[in-house]
Amino acid sequence: MAQKISIIIPTNGRTVCLKRLLDSLKKSVYKDMEIIVVNDGGNLDRQELKNYDLVFINNSSNQGMAFSRNQGAKMARGEYVLFIDDDNVVEENMIPRLAKSLDDHQDLIAVGPITYYLSAPEKIWFIGSNFNLTTSKPFFHKKPLEKQLLNKELFVVGNLHNCFMIRKNIARQAEWFDEKMAMSGTEFDLFMRMKKLNRKYSLAINLNASCYHDIPPREKDLFRSLGFNYPKRAYFFQRNRAILVAKHGNICQKLLFAFIFYPLFLFGYGLFFIVRRRFDFLQNHLKATLDGYHYLLKQS
């Protein structure tokens, strides 16, 4: 495991969040790493960050998570790349434990930690998920399932996001993240393309690695916990579910999705936005549905 690890952090001018993450990375017991910060068009206070050893990339305008991650990946020198969002704090042993998982299991293409709420560190926020290509609905695990344990430490899952370490050479073969998707579902799309390179490939959660995400529990802020930080996210959230089914589903899954499940999401989330009088989100939601159907037809 004596190798450089590249850490890629997309941000959008959130200097305070970024500094908190960087401070936690400085405490890591693993020292051979480079940190690449990709500022996605935000107003980042570089003066506040002058004491950190960083590689900076500045997008001229907001391009989205996928573009930012890809820009960082082009600069990465490490064979393992850790992608982590700026509103996290890492535990000091997280990085070496994730790297060791990849060292010890050659068919493992990506691994993530258990992610807890920063405001409630005893409560799990994310421990892996799977994505149903018929309904387009993600399933979030609440605890490890015994039948999916690779060993006492690794829990095999279908998807990772927010914080995960990936093999650069295989991700490069799969051509990294789809920049047209921008955000929402881009990780699952990449992992599916990586798995198509070799059916033995898998991804997992390391049950002994931890990080903490600064997001309110669902009962305190339902709107944000569903991912609706701003109106544009509602667009990608709805459109990209259609793109994922179109790219990776079979013909039966596509038909069931198009005629049953996509309309249900259209009306369900549409009503959700109307009740909360968030018509800016509703407008994006409706446009996304039309664009999603257009993509499905184009791929048929």
C-alpha cells in the first residue's frame, strides 16, 4: 500500500466546509496523498486555504459534479482515487483502510466507508445502496446483509456515492463520469460501465472505515435530505433516472418504467412540490420528465 493516493474534492465556493474537510485529512495516518480541489464556478477564498498543500482547478462556470470529478481525475497521479464531497469529515484511519481493501481484493473496483451524520455521529447516513432498473428507485441499506458480506470487513453493494475510493485504471477504461448527466446517478452509471468490462468486478463498503456527512437528518429537513438543495437538482434527479434505465435496463425494464413508474414519479414528486409551493422545482421536474422520455425514445 506504499503508493500515492489522489483525493479529489469538488466544491462550489464553500470555503468553510472545505477547510473542515482539509483539517480532517491532515490528521489522516496515511500521508502519501495529493489533494486536488476543483472549484465549480464558486467564489472560493484562496487566501483562507494558503496553508494547505493543494492542487487547484477552477471551472470558469458551474459545470456540475461529473465534469468537476473528471477534471480532477485528469490531474490525478495516484492509482487509487478518493472522491469526496466537501461537506464531509474523515476519520483518521479511513484512507488506509479503504486502500487496503483494494490492495487485498483485486476484483473490487471501488470501496467506501460507512457514512454517519456529522450532527448525529451515532446514526448511519449511508452504508451502500442498490438501484432498481425497473422502478428507477434506489434502495438504501440500513445495515449490512449477511448474504452480501465478502468477509467480516467488506459489505458488497450495488452503488456508492459521496465518499469512495476507486481504481483509476479501470475507471479510465470506462471513460469516467458521464458529463451530460452532470449530477445524480453518475456514480451508478460509471460503476455499471466498469462492471461491463469484467463480470467479476464488484464494489463494497468497508465496515471499519468511517466518515461524517454534514447533512440534517430527514426528520429535521425532509426537502434537503431528499437531495433538493436547489431547483436544478430537481431536474437532474428526475431526468437522470430515465437515462439510467435507458442505458442499463433491458427492454422489459424500459417498458415498465416508461408506462408505469416514470408517470408515478412525475405525479408523486409533482404533488410534493405543489404542496410545498415550490413551483421553481416543479418547473424543472416537468421539463426533466419530457427530456427523460425523449432520451428513452432515442435509445429504443
